[in-house]
Amino acid sequence: MASGALAFQVVQDTAGSTTGVHPQVTDSVAAHPTFADPVIAVVQFIFQQSPWVMWGGVVVGVLVAAAVLTVVWKRRVALRTWLTTRSGAVKLAMLGGVAILAVGVAGLGYRANTFVEKDNRFCNGCHIFVATGQARIESDTGHYTLVNRLEGKHDTLSCHSCHELKPLKEAVKMVWWMSGVRDDRIPPHAKVPRRVCEGCHVQGDAKEMWQKIATTAGHRTHLESDSTALDSIQCITCHAQEVHRFVPVNTTCTQKGCHENTRIVLGQMSQTSVALEAHCTACHQFTAEVPQLATRDSAAGTLVPGDKQCRACHQMEARLPQFDPAKDPHKGTCGMCHDPHAQKEVQEAKLSCTNSSCHATWRDNPFHTGANHRRVAQQCTTCHLPHQARVDASDCTGCHQQVRARSHQKLQPPLPFDTTATKQRAAVEPPAREPRGKGDAPALLDSGGAVSVSIPAPTADSFPHTRHRQLPCLTCHTTREGQGGGLTFVAPRGCQICHHQAANRNQCVTCHQPDELAAVPYSATVSVTVGNHAARERTVPFRHEVHRNEKCVDCHTQAVTLAPDTVVRTCVSCHAQHHAPDRQCATCHRTEQIVTAHRRPVEAHKDCDLCHTPARVAELVPTRTLCLTCHADKDHYPPKQCTVCHFQSSPELYRAHLTRTGGDS
């Protein structure tokens, strides 16, 4: 037999099959591995013989057995006579020998059955297990099926631990093999059912590991799907694309019946080797952990490629140096807009804004359907820049300026505010056409023959737009059709709704400056009633600077408007007890009305209770400040008390004279 050599190479196989490529062995090129185990050599010697040798051995064995049985049957009478005439010792010895032979045959049968069912060396009679990347060069002595060697923790398992032995079917295959049937004409071994895998991974020692794996995004998406195509999915559907190698390869997802028609068609990606060789998990986070309480939709959303996956290949840091996923409303999930399996051009991602379920309700936003923006509403990227989609609604001016710049002045959106500057710009712009007089009258001409146009002077903007620049325009202005840029509220209450919120925490001086308050006069009308006289109303001036130590909200209490309450307007809520000794009475009481009403009585400084109530008089103490209310022109010797010199009594002792029951004046 001519010597030859063949380099074995690991080959792929169909899902669930344990057969590989059946290389045709010739006299010049053949393969036969050399094993140190003599049992493997014996098994291979038996199963690698030609069909006539194997069947010839069977025929010879059958003939020998038949001949032996024929001779025994013909001599059965003589053998029985011989056995019955033996002595008891001989019979006992012969019985023991038969028993030993039976035990030996039974043990040999048990050992043979165990060898066939559990010993991987029996499988070497037909299969050669080749390690990944290993090449074998051997002499030509047989015909084998090449399969991958078990790797990882599975390398200690027997073949029948996964491949359930079905004797009848295996016997049929054995007959075909002995008959010279080879290659793919022999059906592959039965696929490994899912329950076999679960016997170790769900209930066995690897249970904890499986619990972690089962919660990953990819496994939850496939195992919890309502699709009928995934109801009968088996573990080996994904984990046995290469025989005995359980790590999914790049053809796992694209196998027949799954994602076989899914291809990368986007730009240059479709033309590179990456589109053909890249594993799906390079973009889709199949093994990303998902919380157990999360829904399957959340798990499926985790599979959507993010910026980390895309930027790892495309170096997007250089293309988008300012990109910040934290500020991106899509949270850096590139796959929400970009679909390399369906979009051929990058620009097609723009169509996903208005067509996808994410922004299906964009028409519900008045800003998009208003008269100002409805013409460009579907051109999302006019305002919403890719990768920076969030727009600052408060910066209408900035947005319009950016639109002008990006369109190279082709788009001329209006300025957002009716400011004084805008009015002045409109006032100096020339009219669109030559003005004409009424009817057939010619245009008005000045003395120099030029057209005379009367342009009214622009009015100043009464609303401080610059102060409200940080607010979105839609806070005050509506964009609904037919309403133009009208206000969404009626002043002044509409303004107060915003500006008077949380009055206790607001700083009133932000809007109400002290000099502004001082320039505007305020007054309050109070009613004065004394005995034997009709009630008299009196106007009292109010000055904010005098009350600067008081809190605004102590007086301004009405909701929204923050107007003073009725009790506050009469001043009595704060000034009901105002006859204190240290008060400057003249501040309020030194008026012409009071001086006239209190002309020197017959008995001066006495009988105040003739007009005023005794309770009110009892509050008075004739201190220097009370005396100066009437005798301001007689002020001398400050800060002495007047009663000490003029009445030889202290103010506290002299107060008794203010009533009719008091002492002499």
C-alpha cells in the first residue's frame, strides 16, 4: 500500500449534527491517527476493514456457531449419558466450571455494553476527534468522520451523555457502515434535545451560572418571545453551529430560519470584510445583564447598539468630539435611529424621527403644527441637530440664528420678539413697491421729485423681553393656527401668576426696586371717630422706605395679585397700639386738622377723655414726644421731659391729669 499523508482541519457542521466531513481515503492519500491506547487501535482495526472482511467475519462466526450446535445436537444422547455416569465430585467440578464461564460471559457482556454506551473510545472506530486548529498527518489505513474535539468543561463527558443511545437506530447505522456506506449517506446522530442540556445547566452543578445567563438580554429576548418560530428553539440551535464547540460563531444568527436575510447594507460597511466576518454580538449586547424584574421589551431594547459599540469600530470620537451621551435625548443609543441592516445611506436615519413609534405623536405639539413651524415640521434636523437633538426652547433667537447659518442664509426665519430693535428695523426698510395716491392720482412727490413716504416713528417695546430671555417663548406666546403670536394670558394677572408664585421665597426687589417704589406715592384712608363728633376720614401717606424692615408678604397677602388686605390698608393691623412712649407722635399727628381740632381748652392738658375714650387716653403718657405734637415751636432743653419743669412731675405721674378724674392742671 502506497504511503501518503493528509492534513486534517477542523470543519463546520449543521446545527445539531455530530457528523462532519467524510474525507475519501485513497491509496496515495489517507489518514489514520496513531493512539497510545491499544483499545482504540483494536476498535479501529475492526471498523476500518473493508465490507467483505467485516461481513466475512460475521458469516464465519455464524457458521462456526452453527457447526458447534449441530455437533452438540447430534451427540446429545451420548453427552447426556457421559454426564450422568460421572461421579459426584466430577459433576460438582463441571457445574462450577459452567458457573464460572457464565459469570465470565455475563461480565464480558456487561463490560462490552458499558464500553459501547459510555466509553468514547468505541466512537473512535468511526470518528476522529481533532482539536481546534490542529493538523494531523498519518498513514493510510482507514476511512473516518472528522469532528471537533470537545472543549472546555464538556471534554470530560462521554458521547452518550448528550447523544442518547437508541439501539435499534444505531444497529441500522452499523449495518450500513459494515456494508460500505459512508459519508453523508449515513444519517447523522440524533440532535441533542434541550432537556439534556437542562439536566446539567438548569438543575445540575451549573445551575447558578445558568440563572445568570438566563437573565442576559439575548437569552431573555429569545426564550421569552411569543413568536411561534422560537417556541421549539433548542440550545444547540445556537450553540452547536460547529460540532462540539459551544461558543456561538458568526453564522449562528444568520442560519436558516433565523436571521438568514439580515445583511449590512449601510454605506462602506456593506463593502468591507467586517460585514461578512463580524459577529453579531460586536454590535448587539447579547450577554448584557438585564434586571430580573425588567420586561422582555426592556431586554430587547438592551440589544439595540449604543455609542460604545459604534464608536469602538468607527472612531466616532474624531467625528463627534463634543458628543455627550448624557445630554443626548436618545441616551447614546445609536440603533434607535441608525439601522445598518435597512438603511443604505446615513441620511436615511432622518426619516426614522417622524415615522418611528418614538415620535409618532409629534403633531400633538402645538409648536410643530403652528403657523410658524408647520411648513418645516417634518424636516426635524432643521432645528434638531443629529446627536444633539434636544433644543433649548427658551433660546428662539439662538435657534433662528443657527438655522440661518446652517442654511447659508437660504432660510430666513423671523426674529422671535417684537422688540424695539425689530420695530426700528422695519421702520427704515424701504416699501416693497412704489406708493401711489388714491385712485388715479400720481404718487406723492417731494420738491426734489423723489417719492415721499411717511413712515411712523417706531414705538418702544413696553415689555422687557431681555429680562425674560431665559423663558421659552411658548410660556407666553401661542403658535396655534389663527392666533398668530398672541399671548396665552391677560395682563396683569397673567404676569402675576408667574411672578407672584412662592412669595415667601421670592425676592421682591428683583422687580420692585426701592427707588421705583419711592417715586410712586401711596396713601391710605383711615377713619377717625371720637366722642361727641361725627366720624372723619383722613388720608394718610404711606412710604415704603419707612417700612423697609418689614417683610413685604406681611402686608401683601392676597393670592396672585399680592394686593394688601383691607385690614392692612387701614394700617390698624400693625398700628393699633401706637401710643407708646418712644413713638414720635408728630410723625402722624402734627397736621393742620389736628392742631385746629385741639385748640387750647379752658383747662389745658386736661379732660382728654371728653372726646376720646378712656381706654385710648389711658394708653397715653405725656412724654416729650407727645408735648412736641402741639408745641414744636417751643422745643428747648432736649432731651429733658417737659413735665419735669413745667409741672414738677414725671410723665408717668402726670398722665392722671389727662382725664376728668385727674388732678389739677
